[in-house]
Amino acid sequence: MRHTATIVIGLILWLATWQILPALAAEDPAPVAPPTATTPTAPDTPAPMTDIHDIRPPVPVGVDLPPWLIPVLLALAAVAFLAALWWWWRRHRKERAIETIVPELPPEMVAMQALDTISDVRGQNGKAFYFQLSAILRQYVFGRYAVGAPEMTTEEFVPCVDRLPIDGELARQLKNLCRAMDPVKFGGLGAEEKQMETDLFFVRGFVRQTTPKSGAEANQADPADAPKALPPREA
């Protein structure tokens, strides 16, 4: 039994020694290589050049202005520009005002000039003639009495005639003319040249009679200026 135990212990020690020795051998540091000698510089290697430098930057050439002068020049230029702009605006405004100021003509002159454009009734279309005659008459009433006649229908305008400061007979003839023009304007009724001339003459007399006159003109009023009574129209 003793020999057997001795043999077993010996085997254990041998195995332990066989496992430990390689591990110890692996932990030994690697030998350090001796330092190599520095290779001497070849005798023909050129020495570094130290007397060559970069090209200097360009030097600015011109007038050397003080820093405060540039803002002053800019401010003067701005003031000169604004002054020129203001002068141009005033001159343009004055010329435009002169061109647009047109003296307003009195309503009787406007009406007479418009009536002259349709004074020659020969060959005129009756419907177009009475549309223009009615428009001239209503525009005159609007300019003279501030009555919105141009926008009114005949049914709306006729009652307003009674409130105008005109002679009663003149108002009656005006209402008759307005009623007589509607069938030609809207109903396709024909119109004779003689009747057209008579109605044109009445409107001229109406404008003359309702135009305000001064004292001297009133004393020298011509009875021919009064509108003549309209002849009865054929049914």
C-alpha cells in the first residue's frame, strides 16, 4: 500500500511539474534587441536653405482717405439725391395740376352743345334720336335742379317735374314730351322728321327759359326764347 501511494504521489508531482514549466517559460520577457547605430549623414547631402522667403503681398496704391470722410461723402450723396427727387416731384405735380384743371361748363352750355350734335334730323333713326334727346334733357335737369333724372324712369321723373321751380304750362309740356318719347324709345314706334324737329326746338327753348339771367338780361329777354307749345301728336 505504501509503494502504491508513493507511486501515485510521484505521478501527481510529475504531471504538475510538466504543466507548470511551459507556463513559466512563456512568461519570460523577450530579449531586447541592442540599439542600432545611427547612420551618419552622407557627406554630399546639401544643407537646408534659409535665405529664400515668400513673395510679399501687393501694396495698395491710391489716395489714402481718412476713415471719417467716407460716411460724410455718402451722406452728402444721399441728401443730393433726395433734393433732386423732391424737386422733380414738385415740378411734375405742378404740371399735372395745370393739365387737369378744366373749367366746368354750366349745364345750359353743355346741353346746347349736345343738342347741336343732333340738330340735323334728316336721315336719323327716330329711336336713337329720342334716346339722345331724352338723355340731354334729363342731364340738364340734373345739372340745373340737382334732380336724379338720368337714373329715373319716366314714371318716376314725371311727378318730380311738378316740384321744379318752372312755369306750370312749361311743366305740363315737358311731361307730355317725356311720355311721348317712351313709345319710340322702347315700343318701336316710328318718328317723323317734322315731329323730331319740333321736339328738338322745344328742348332748346326749355333750356333757354330755365337758364338763370342777370337783371339786364331779364329786361331784354326775347319772347322767342320761350318754348313753343307742342302740337298735338297723332294717335
